[in-house]
Amino acid sequence: MPAYGPVETPVETTTRLRPIRERRRGRGLAAGACVVLGLGLIGGALAGVWLAASGAGSPAEPAGYAVAKELWHNAPVDTLFPRTLTAPQAGPGPSARTWTRVVVAPDAPCGPSSVAPRLLAAVHPLGCERVLRATYTDATASSVLTVGLVFTRAEATAQRALGGRGLAARLGQDVPPALSGAGTVAAGFGPAQRAAWWATAPTDLPVVVTAVSGFADGRAAGRAVPADQAMKKGRTDAVAQSGLGHEALGIAERLEKQLRTTALAAAKEEEER
């Protein structure tokens, strides 16, 4: 039976002191107010400046959005990447899926070794902060999956422009990198073993969630396909029959849900302080 013993990164290595960034928006508002007051345009003009500065007419920033930007170093690794993940009805059909974490990588800068090229080009203008990755295996140890959380400094409007669940279609064949782990079932998981993948940019979190799946026995899979294609009805190839598309989509959705729950809890805690 394959060994599950992970070579994992301790929680402390994914923890950073909270960065203190320059708060330019407040200075901009103050400067704008001074100009208006200096010209004597008090009242309606001043209100107009405030509305323009706050993006009047734009959707409000989602709850927990600002807090989520710091979770890559504020939240424990076991919170961001639980040791075990379960997704009821992840498919095919009503089948439930359970995954066990076998590898965790140290947090990394946004680069080609941790982010696929086209995705890197899409998030770079938004301020790509950091990338966290881990690899899981399914309950039968027959498949392996590398998941990634690409944290950005994007404002909410820019995050929405990434395309949400339509991001994968925009990326074409931009397959996420695989993360192997010596001494684990993911020891042979590399570029050639990638079979199905997914990427999504939740509109309420400053992050892109990626996932790529493959067979644990190290077999080459040919060209990796997006999860929705691998899940199409009527497909009879090994990737489709093994449910690797369901694996990639299911674990990406589960981690997105996990991150959202963590962000909302952290935001609530800050409010109560």
C-alpha cells in the first residue's frame, strides 16, 4: 500500500508578520477635500468628490475581502489546506469524494514554477502577492491532485474582471504546475502526469484557486484537459472514466468554500475586537 507520510512544511513557515502598507486612499480623499474647500465649493461638490472616490454605483466590497488578502500568512496551513477534505456529491453522480493531504510546499513568489504562464500574466497587473500549494490523494490512493491558492492585491472590481468560474475557458491550455512529494503517492507526479485541471477566480475573494489531477501510478496522461471537458457526457477515455475531472473541479470548489469560511470568520473576529 502506498505510503502516506508527507514531507510537509511546518505551520510556522507559512506565517509572516502582517505587512503594513501605505494607505493612499485616505490621503487622496483628504487632498480632494482640501481642494474643494479651497475653491469654496462646499456641499454638493464635496459630496460628489466623496462619491467619486468611493466608486459610486460599484458593488460594495464583499464581506471578508480585505481580511482574505492577508490569510496567506495569517492563517495556519491546516486551515487553508486541511489534512482531510470531503466533498459530498462531488461526482460522478452522487459519489462523495475524500482527499488526504500528502505534500505542502512553502509559500512561494508568483512565478512560472508555481503559476501557469497565462494565469501569471492575468494576475500580475493586479499585484500577485503569494502562492500556496499542496498535493492531496484520493481515498483509494489511485489519484493525486495539486491545488493552489494564488493570492492577489486586486481590488474587488478587478477581481470580478478575472471571470469567476469562466476563468478556465479564458486560459485555454494553461495547465497548473504539479507538486510532487518524495516518499508519498505523489512522488511521480510531474508535467507529463497532469490529466485534468481547473481554475476559478471567486468574485468575493482576492484569490485564484487552481487544481490539477493525475494518476498516482505515474503514467503519462497526454494533453491535460479542463475539468468540464473531462466530465462531458459520452467520454470513454481513462481520464473521464476515472473521474479525474470531477476530482479537479471538486477539490477546487471545496478549497474555495474553505477559504471563504476562513475569511468571514477572520473578518468577524476583527469586528469584535
